[in-house]
Amino acid sequence: MGKGTNGWGSATSPILYKDLVIVNASVEGRALVALDKQTGNEVWRAKDVSESWSTPVLVRVPNKGTELVVSGSKKVLGFDPDTGKELWHANSFNWYVCPTVVAHDGVVYALQNNVCVAVRAGGQGDVTQSHTLWEKKFGAVVSSPVYHEGHLYWAAGVAICLKADDGSVVYKERLQPNPGDIYASPVVADGKIYYVSRTAGTFVVEASPKFKLLAHNKLDPDTSVFNGSPAVSNSQLLLRSDRYLYCIGNKR
């Protein structure tokens, strides 16, 4: 991927597309790189993707096929996943970016530490003015948002719910007790949103545009740090800290 390093290390996950493995190698090579999944040979390299710890996402664009979208420093970028050609970009950010975009019906929703933006995919060139649907001056440093039934949800000390179509704020509610930093991305399951904080446990909120804190769960006396996003399988919640992997569910 390249020889670059960073004190924070790498954080992006690879994705599969047809016969390609696509990796955001911003740290290693300031590029988005596609490899042949059988041989590992490089197929294409899109340069000048920098200061990005964001995993690329495949976005279905109505009547236009599939685009590859990633958040980079200062931009949200759309590529042709077959060739790596840049199709469009929106100048949305002003610093490094960690959150991964989410998409619904051809609209991409992206966060940075102080920005939340909605960009319609499918454009060409600089689409900052033409395809930016709305922008808010708040966001998240690390955690990605989740889309659920027409709303965006995420938490960064404050649990936030926006209407996805126009960005209007439905609620901003401070989680109690103080969650501290939240690096994990939220997960929706069983009508609930799970927010995993680094050191203050998991906050369970109703998956609804009406805020309701259902539970606050801690794994005492464990003092390890939870940075990874939870996963759900067979009605069980999998939580990974820097020391342990937990499986939580009803005993049978």
C-alpha cells in the first residue's frame, strides 16, 4: 500500500467489489488502492487521498450504477470503482476525517469533527454547490452515523438525531452519566440504538425520533477501553475492548 506511517496507525477496513479488494491507504500511500483479490496485484490507484481514516463505501446511484465514496481531508470523494477515476468531489471539510459515510437512496451522509453534510451522489467534477443538500456545523471526531427510518443518529457526548432529508435537528440530548469519548459507531438492533463509550459503558436509546434512554450498562469491574463498534448476531451483542471480547445475550 505504501511506506507511510502515522502515530495513530491505520484504521480503515478493506471492502470487496467484484474481483477487487479496495483499501483506503491514506496513511501508507496517500491513495485509494484496488487489488486483484486472487493475486494481490495492484489494479488501480487513486492518488491524493490524504488524512483519512474512513472506510470506503459502495453507493448505489439511481439509474447510474455504483460509485465508490470515501471521506478524505477537506473533501467527500466519489470514484468509479472499476477504474479508480474520480467522478466528483464536494469540499465539505477542513481537517482530517475518521467517520465512514453512510448512504441511502443515492445520498451520502458524512461527518467530520465539526461538520455534518449530505451530498447527492452521481455528479461530475466539483459538486460542492450543486449537490450539497444541507450542512450542519457540528459532527463527530471518530464515530460514524447510522441511518434508520429517515433519520441520522450518532453520539459524541450528546445523542443527536437529524431528519435525513433536510438536516433539521430532531433532538440533541446529553447522555447521563457522562459518557466521555465515544469512538465506536452506533448500531441499530431490536428497535434500539447502542452507543458504546470508551470507558463509561453502553448507552441504549430507543431507535425513534423521540429520545428515550432505555438503559446504561457497564461491565464492572472491567476497566479496559472500548474503541470498536459492536456487532449483532443471533440476538447476541459482541463487544470488543482492548483486552477482551464479550458476547452478551440471553443464556439458553
